[in-house]
Amino acid sequence: MSGYAAFARYYDVLMENASYGIRARFLDETIQKYNHGAREALDLACGTGSMTLELLKLGYDMTGADASADMLSYAAAKCGGKALFLNQEMGGLDLYGTVDAVICMLDSINHLPDERAVINTFKNASLFLNEGGIFIFDVNTAFKHREILDDNAFVYDTPNVFCCWQNTLCRDTLRVDIRLDFFAPLGDGRYTRESECFSEWCYGDSFLKDALLKARLSHIETLCGDSFTEPCESTERLVYVARKERQ
């Protein structure tokens, strides 16, 4: 996995339609539904901190963790010192205490390279959850990898950057290898070019539920990540809600 130095500079531009406010309200409603009064939360793989900021606005005491120091520099500036940010891998989490909720959104779990890494991440999330705490994560589905990402290319043309997003699908495993090329104008007719390469892996429902059990987390519900309703065969993103049961 790269350090995402170039991606960090343009991430917010490319994700401007991510509806962070709507997603944060859903997270708040879900957390409070299953763990009323929860106020301390971890944004795992927080990126540039947009979700962290929205949850701060809703009154949560926030910690954000991400493997990319470049992403975290934008997150810290965005949140104005009101959240604690830690430069940590998902599977190497080491908080100063426990929290009431852990969220891991925008297909971050798909960036983990194998099942062992997923299980280890779930166990780390569970370790730093208070009993009764809620873990919410989302994943891109096999349908999205196979039908939407596939071997397709996407173009983002904005005033600040032109981005070419190219996918290569491994049909045996449904892993998608992604290459991003960023072209930023210098103002004199010339452009700079930077590239990022990474992969997204596909994890099935039965494995994810089993991984939750291995981490002492009880699956509560699975929802369509775009409408937060019941998923269907063409759902592109699934949201899983789990709870650390009291002993």
C-alpha cells in the first residue's frame, strides 16, 4: 500500500459527492439505537477526516486513525485541533483507552490484502471497544467489483486536477488493481503528473460475519450502503452493524 501522498492532495475533490453529512447522521442514529448515550468514537481509516468532522459536529469526542500521514495532515487541519489523530494501520491499532463506537467507512476494509488482515482489524476494533460498543463498517460488494469497477476507466475533470482512474479486475478473486494518474495545472499551460497504485479485495458476507464472531462482535444487521435499507443483488456497498457483547 502506498503512502497516498498524491491521493491525499486530491481526495476531497474526488469525493465531493460522498454525502458525509447524510452518512454521519445515519451513523449517529445507528450508534444511539444500539448503544444509547455513546459519545466517544473512533474513525478507523479516517482519511482526510471528513467523516470525523461530521461526527464532531454531532457531538462526539473523536479519534481518527489512518496509515497515511499525508491524509492525516489534511484531517488535522480540517478538524481544527478538536479531534485526536493517530498515524496507525488498521491492524496495528493502539489507543489510549476504549471508545463507545468504531466506524470504518468508504470501503476501507476492501483495502486489506487478505482474510487474516481483516480478522486482525476486527479484533483490534473489538479490543478498544467498551462492552456494548458498536462497530460499523462498509464494504464494496462482489457486484460492484464485477459490474461497476471491472476493467473500467473513469475520468474526473475539475479546475484543480484532472484524474484518470483505471481498473484491472482479476476475475478469479475479484481483486481490483487501481491506478490513479493526477494532472495538476501549473498555470502556464503545463501540468504536473503524479500517480498512485493500490488494490481493493472482495470479501463475502459469510466470511465477514465469521470474522466478526472471531473478534467477539455480534452481527446486528446489514444494510444497503447507499439507501440504508435492505440490500439486494445489485447493492454496490454493504454496511455492517455489530456490537461487542457484555460479558
